[in-house]
Amino acid sequence: MLEDLNIKDFAIIDSVQLEFTKGFNVLTGETGAGKSILIGALSFLLGGKAEVSQIRDGAQEARVSGTILLSDRQKEALAWLAERNIEPENNRILLRRTIKDTGKTAAWIQDTPVTKNELADFTGFLVDIHGQHEHQSLMRVSEHRKFLDAYAGIVPQVEAFTELYNQLVEKRKILAEMNTSDAERNQKIELLKFAIDEIENANLKPQEEEELSAEEARLTQYEKLFDEIDQLSQLFNSEGGAVSLLKRSRPVMEKVSSIDSSLSSLSGRLETAYYEIDDIAEEIKSYKNSLVFDPSRLEQVQERLALIYKLKKKYVPQNDATIVSLLAYKEQAEAQLESLTSFEGNRSALEAEVNEIAKKVSLEAKSLSEKRNGAAKEMAEKIQTVLANLGMKGTVFDAGLSMKPQTGGVQRCGPYGVDNIEFMISANPGSPLRPLAKIASGGELSRVMLAFKTILADTDTTPTLIFDEIDTGIGGEVAVAIGDHIKKLAAKHQILCISHLANIAVCADTHIKIEKSVNLQKTTTSVRVITGQDRITEIARMLAGDSASAASLEHARVLLSKYGG
């Protein structure tokens, strides 16, 4: 459930803080007051479009944040958070999103930065917006199957089928690899054996290449290295070198520190420095004496490095290949060789397993298809009945259920069965059925979604539904019917609804008024929850455009008394 929304410098909104309640929340206001801007800000927060034009004139950044209360029913959302180690606080999640005038956007879930797509994925479990905005699940044909499966009550069965189907696909892939021709298989065995022997005979060690490269650098630059070390050794070990100077300094420092005790620490440091430098000088001298130029060793090192390079290029040709990746390739080749050499036994067992799973998939797919067909007609009839009450009398709805085409006489199947599902609608009597996603207007889509949510109220786990422009082109009894439907739906979901009609607004549990004002040629939008006389006045304005006449006010009181939340 969406608990609050905070908007700063978005479009003509300067600053708005708003709290929502469970149940039916209606948003009203005069045309142009900013109702759709408020929904646009919410859509932005949920991962919708982000444009620099959304930033209020004079501001450098638009910010929107909101708190969502989760319940145990939102299992998909909770699993999504758990996978990313994002923890709710008191069952609440804070969403934040910004856009700067440079076009740069940023988003967070709790304190974790997320991408636009991640934000949209997560909020898609929690909020569904219907109207001329994003988050319209009815516009995505892939979602149609989910609606039908939810109505048919087969969601768990479909999930189990998908898991079984994926097993079949994976095992068929392995079997196809095994069922290559004997010549190809034997050729692959020989290639694998050769590769394994070649890498094994090289007797490689994981860090060998780095050690050889270092040794090659020493040998190829022997003269330069010797000259520099020789100079360094003289600087340390000559008569006037560092060791000699430090040695002569020690007794002098001892004398002066005996006169002034404050110099004792310096004396100790000089003593330490002498022994450290003396030790370094000895090691440099020893290193110099150990330097030997061995042309034959250089040749051996270079030949070994050439062999390693050849093997890497041949078997692991990527740029960052190492001896470790080469040895890993050898292990993979050995496993593959084992599989191919025990081919017949493995193939027979796998063929039997594939056939068994294929039979189960076929039976389960048939069962799913039968249940969908049984539910599709009943669902369509209920949808049409609800749509008739919502001002779309004569509308014909069809689930658009058909079987996937056959290939080579074999029925095709997918991860969700053998059925294709795309909702079809004819909004006008006599018009042919056409895809819902292509022909329905925003208002019609909202009412179709309202019909779906009404018949799926007990199974749908999306906690917050937002309806924009649901009352386009309707009035009178139809508006009353829509208000009644939303009121009933609000018993199972939180509803946010923009409406121009008093007959819908009076049914709300919470009434939010959006107002536009102009001050010093600056247009701003404000939002507030209204109750009591303020609500009566707003309903009167919606009824007759006149919030002051006694007749309008009395009519508003009657409607609120009869339908009020």
C-alpha cells in the first residue's frame, strides 16, 4: 500500500507532501489543476519516463519519494528484495527518484541505488496504473495469460509446468549434443584427448608465467641491470658511501646525546638507520654477485613462454587468459571426454528420461489448456456483465484463446503450455473483435481493468491500483455503478482514482483536492485532504460548477449521505 508521496519541483508542483489511506482515495480538482501531473509524478517514481521538461521552471532538480507498506501477500516483491539484500524497515520500503537539469537521473530503494528498469520491475509487483500512463498491464499481451490463469485458479499448476518444461528443454539440449553422428563424436573425442595430453605434457604451474616473465625481463636487460646495481652498491659500500658516513656519524651522535639528553631519540634512530642501511648494502652486494648472464637460460625461458602463449591462444583465446584458465579448460575437456566415452549408456538413460518428461509435459499442457478453455467463456461473460454496468453495454469480450501451431505434425508447446492468449474486444455493436491492446482508449482500458480487478479481487495480489480517466465520456447511472464497483474493489485493494464526476467521488473513503494558484506570475499546484464542509463544497462544484448555491450544496449533502465513504 502506498502510504505517502513527497514531490519537489516536479512540473508546476513546487512542494507537496501527501498521505494516502487504505481503501478508496479519490483525487479531484478543476481542469488544469494538476491532477494528471500528480499521477505523472507517481509514475516517474515507479520507473516511468524521465524528461528534463518535468523539472519545474527555475529549479535544477525534480525529486519524488514515497513509502510503500508491504504485507505477507506480496511474496514476489519480498523475494525480489531478498535477492538484492534490501531489507524493509517495519515492513516499509522507501522509494526515491530524481532528475537533474542535465538529464541525469538517479533512483533508490531504501538506501540501495537501482536502475530505472529495476525500479519498474520492483514496483510492478505493487502498483498498477490504468489510463494514459505507463504500468498498463493490459497493454502487454504477455500479461493476458496471467489474468486468465488467475481467474481459472491454475497459477501454481502453471508454475510447476514451467519448471517441468524447462527440465525437458535442458535435457533435450544435452541429448542433441550426444546424438551427433559417430564420426563427429569420434572426431571430438580425438580432439579432446589431444588437447588434454598437450596441456598435461606441458606440466604447467599456476604462477609459472608471471615468474618466467620476470626472469625474462632480468635476462634481456642484464647489462643495464648490472650497471645500475653496481652503481648502487658503490653508493652504499664505497669509502664515502652511505654505510661509511653513517658509521662515522654514530660515535659523534653518542657524544652529543650524552651532553644533551633530548638528542637521545635521534641517536637511537641513527643507530637503527645504520643497521638497516648496512643490511640493505649487504643484500645489494650479494644480489650483484649473484647476477650471471646465461644466454642458454634466456632461450629456455623464452621457449617456455612461447609454449604457454601457444596453448592459451589455442584453447582459451580470450585476452585475459591465464594458466589457471587453461587448466580449467583441461578439467572441462576431461569431463566432456568422460561423457562422450560413456556415450551409449548415458544416451539410453537420457532418452528414457526425456521421453518420460515429454509425456508428463504433454499431459500437463493438455490439462492446462482444458482448464483455460473452461474458464475463458465464463470469464468473458462476467467481464461483459461488469462492462455493461460501467457504461460499455454491447461490448463483446473474448479471451482470444488458441493453440500454438503444429510443426511437422507435432503440437508446439512453450513454457506455459500449448495456448496462445490475447484478449480481444469489440467496444461497438457490430464491430469485429480486435486486439484489446490496439484499439481500446484510455477510458475503456481503465474500465476493462476495473472489470478484471472486480472479478479477480480475491486472487490479485497487486495492493495498489490507480485509475486515471476512468470516467471519460460517462455520467449519471454509469458513474454511480463505477463508484460502487471501485468501492467494492477497495475492500481488497488500495485505490487511487482521478475523477471529474461527483457520483464517483462521493464513494471515496478519502477525498484529495488538487488546486492550482497563480502568485506573482508563478503557477503552482497544492494538494490537501478535504473533509466536512470543504468536501461538500467540492462535490457541489463537481455537480453543477457552482459551489455556492444552496441547491448544489444540498444535492452534495444528499449524495454524500447516501454513498459517502
